[in-house]
Amino acid sequence: MEAKSDSKTAAMHTKPFILVVEDDRQMGGLYRTLFETQEYPYSLVRNGKEALMAFLSGKIDIVLLDLGLPDLDGQQIIEKIRSFSNTPILVVSAREEDRQKVAALDAGADDYLSKPFSVDELLARIRVIERRLKTPGGQATETSFINGPLKILYDEQRVLLNDRSVHLTPIEYKLLVLLSKNVGKVLTHNYIGREVWGYSMDEDNGSLRVYMTMLRKKLNHQLIETSFGVGYKMNRVEDLEE
């Protein structure tokens, strides 16, 4: 296991500690250069067993995970971590099929980035997770949620857009609340189906698609993003403005 623990700058103390799980040496070199340049503290491991040991041994804020490892499949690692921890997991993998992305997200991954990727996009995804770590659940209290022009008053079951009430059906409201409580995270069709309707939506996503279309139209804002073939997520306004 390679560890970057030196504290040469105060900035590294304020940034999240990243556990990188990657068996490809060239990719490992890229991550090493990137995170040292950007002053992120990190550990680099090359197989699943080392990843689980490193996770249990120290304070890990973000897991950056390749799925194709020599000993354990990445999905197994996600499931093991999720059995006892909510630490954000960003999958970075060459597996591009929708079913593989869905499986990783359903297992508990927070986001999925396909290889090859843009370094700028990777850093942007990490910054999104950082913001979520600093403000869990978005700009929210127990009774309300605020994201740019959108405000949800949970106790009153009211939705405001630019301080004007928005009428939503009960299902639309449930969908919006679910997205708001997982802001920045891709929710798969199956996960949404289980949470809102009580069952998985394996092949029949037609109803969900209709409700999401109507919800986005009523909000009149690009807050809700479609991840084609996978699911939906709510973006933060500041992420859209970057």
C-alpha cells in the first residue's frame, strides 16, 4: 500500500482523505501525480483485500474504486463497505455497459465515471462529494431544503420555486423529496421504484419517466439530471454554475 501522509500544506488537512483502489500501475501513477499536485491526501492500494484493510485501518473520506480488480470484484467491495459505512464511493471503471453501472449504483456506489475520463471531470466529481460531506443532505435542516431557487418545506409538504408555490401530485412530491435527500447522487430506477412505489422497476420505467418529465417541467429548472439507462439525480445549483 502506498500512502501520501505528509502534511506539507495546511490545505491537505482541509481536504478529504481519498482511498484509491486501482491495480493498473499507469492509472495509479496518474492518480498519484494528480492528487499530489492538487494536494489531496490519499492512499493507493492495488487489490480488494488491501482496500478493505485500508478502509478499516484509518479515516477514509472518499473511496475511488476500480471494479476490475485481481482478487475481488469491485461490486463486492461496495457491498462490504455499505454493510457498515456510508462513506462516499466513486467508481472509476472501464466497464461501460448500463447494466454494470446500474449494478454498482444499486450496490451502493454514489457515482460512476467511465474510463477514459477527463481529469477535470474527475476533480469536479470529487468536489461535488466534498460539498456533500461538508453539508450533508444539501443546504438542509430537518424541516427544509434549499437549492438555489428551490425550497422544500418538509413539515408542510410545500414546494416553492423562486418563492412561488408549486403544485405537485403526491408521487411527484415523493420523488422530489427523495432526490433532495440524496442531492448530487445518482439514484437508479430500481432504487427509486423501491423507495417510492415499494418495488423494483426492472424493465418498466415508463411510469417513472412520465412523472420525472412532469416534475422537471413544473420546476422549470435544470436541477434534475437524467443519467440515461441508469436513473436520475438532483444537481446543486452551484455545480451547474461552474
